[in-house]
Amino acid sequence: MTPLFTTLTMKKIARGKKMEQIKALRCLKCGKEHQENSVRYTCPACGVEGILEVLYHYDKISINRESLKADRDPSLWRYSPLLPIKERPINPPLQVGWTPLYPVEKMRRELGLKKLFVKDDGRNPTASLKDRASAIGLLKAVEAGAKILTCASTGNAASSWAGAAAASSLDFETIIFLPEAAPIAKIAQLMVFGATVFAVKGTYDDAFDLAIEASNAFGWYNRNTAYNPYLVEGKKTVAYEICEQLNWNAPDKVLVSVGDGCIVSGVYKGFYDLKEMGMIDHIPQLIAVQAEGSASIMNALEGDGVIRSVKAETLADSISVSIPRNGMMAVRDIRNSKGFALSVSDEEILEAIAYTGKHGGVFAEPAGATSIAGLKKLIEQQKLDPDESIVAIVTGNGLKDVASAVKAAGKPFSIEPKLENVRQVLGL
């Protein structure tokens, strides 16, 4: 197996090389700025609510369209100067990022959208966008000298974390907390990657709190979304790719399925970085699509902006969240993009799974198809301009939740091995 880091890179990390591109880590709640090596997770004054965001010295970052054109690396590491890492990984074992952006011609014709694209992030190594965050998280764990990794997850974040650790040449131990109701396919991934898995008798929020308690008690390195400040930085690379794949013509609108709010903030951060660097001329309008049974961020956007708990009930497990941990940042970023949110039913999500597969050739899990469900709903409401450039992000592959796929698409015809049976079914 190819090592994640060469010995040279490990030595450079061990010497504590300063990241000149990072200006500070700023608390979203109190606004206090911290030096990047002075705090690991959240603001010391604000506790778990003190989510930190990474601020950059853009004038110290050496990257532009021409340098990227010359870079032959088809992965997120092509954007290393814009990432919070000390060294670019040499020969990483998993290719994370640079997922396809499809023009989906059938969908364009049927939906009447001339410049519609689908970004299929289910093509990442463990089949979800979360691989982008875990790739960055693993480097930060190495910098921290960690041996045991942990996180809470509905499944995708955990499997990406365990997969990244398994692929590394380092002997990490991965301990995962997830709700007992997580899809069996996601649990199977974790077991195959050698993780120790705790199926918590409760919700994702219960697992989240337990993971933090355990990591604090035992000194494990924690990947929890909206707790570890570097995960958004991995997720933002999907926005970099969209712009580069569109020849630096940023889209007008981007639809993102939203649960805890970390992905949509990552998407915004990516576009914001490129705008600050002068590589694109505008930030797209972000459209957050939530499940009706887990729509806290939409409620906040349509109300006073305050995140309030809901009783999460949706088959889209990856976005089933009662208390969005990154909700404050998500609301801010969606508003800054002049965007908005809408919700879709579980029935609309199931329909979108089948629709995306039949008309786009992309197999999406429920959360991944939620962006497409939102797209269809906006068309029905006549809220999309057919001439605008629109990107819908599919965040995870349908093999993550085969039971939902069967609900969406139905079962095969069971017949005897006789031609007459074929005729009968097809009415020939």
C-alpha cells in the first residue's frame, strides 16, 4: 500500500512548521480570534457553541488559474495552498475529490433548464462528499500526534474517517459512535474498515455528545462536524472543482442538501475563497434543501435566524438532525449568498432517487437526491430561470442505503425462465 505521507513529510510536520496562509481561527459566537496552534476544536470561552472558522491571508497564497491548469493531480490536493495543511501529501493512497460534473442532457430537456449540471460526489473513495473533510482531518490528526480517532456520524462521515485511517500507513485506531438506526450498508463499511463501532440507543445528537465526552475523557482526536474547525475546509473543495470544471464561470445557483449545515458552509467558503482570490467574479446563490422532518435551518432562515431544535424524522438519515451543530454558520452563509432554503417530503426524496438514476445515470442515496427533489419542486413553483447556470450536488451514493433505493425504484419481475412470461409482462 502506498503510504499517506513520506518520511520527509512526516519529519516536516513533526517540526511544527507554521502555516503562513492561516491568519487566525475566529469564534462564530463571540468573534474572538485565536492563533491556529493555540486551540484544537472550539473557542475556550464559548465551549461547544464556539465554532471556529479558519481565516486566511489571501495575499500570502500562491495559486491561480494557470498554476492549476499545469497541475496534473486529479484530487483535492491540487488546491493545497488554500487548505489548512502544513505539507501537500505525497502519493496519498486514496483519490479524494475531482468528482465528475455531469451536463445531464435528459434532465435538461425534461426540466427545461439549459445549463443544469449534477456534481456526483458519490464517486469519492467511500462514496460520499465527507471524504473531503476526512482527508483534511487525517492530516490534522497526524500534526496533533494522534493515535486514536473518533467521531459521531449518521454513517457517511464515520465511514470516510475509518476508510481514510485504514488507507494510511500509520496504525490508527478508529472508534465510531452512530445512532442505532443507521443504514446497515454504512455500518458494514465501518466494520470492513476495522473500526470499533458503538451503535447508540438514541439519535445522532446523542451520539454527537457522547463522542465529544469520550474524546475529552480519553484524549482521542475528534472529527465531529461543527466541532473540529478544519472539516469545512475539506468540504469547500467541491466548490473549487465546480468552478474549475466550468472553466471558471461560477454558476448562478447551487443546490445543496442540508442537515447540520457543514456542507453548505463548506460550499460557500469555497466560492468565497475564489472570489477573494480574484478567480471568479461572483458567489453563486446557495439553495439549501432540507427534509421536511428535519428543517431547523430553513425555519431559522424564514424566521429570526435563530436555530431551534426540531424532532428529526426523515428517511434521509444523512441529513436527519434535531439540532444543526453548524446552523449559525449555515444561516449566515446562505444569507450572504442571497440564498434561501426549502423543504421536501420523504416521498419527494424517494421520487428524486429514481428520477436522478433514470434521467441522469447517477445513483443517489436519500440525502444525495434531496438536492434534486428541491430542484424539481422549484421548477414546479416556477422559481428557476431556464437560462441560469445551475448545479445540484449529489452528496452520497445510493449503495449507502439500498433499502431506500428499492422503495424508490421498485422490485424486479419474478418469472419462470420462459419467453411467454416475458411476453406476458411486457404485453407483447
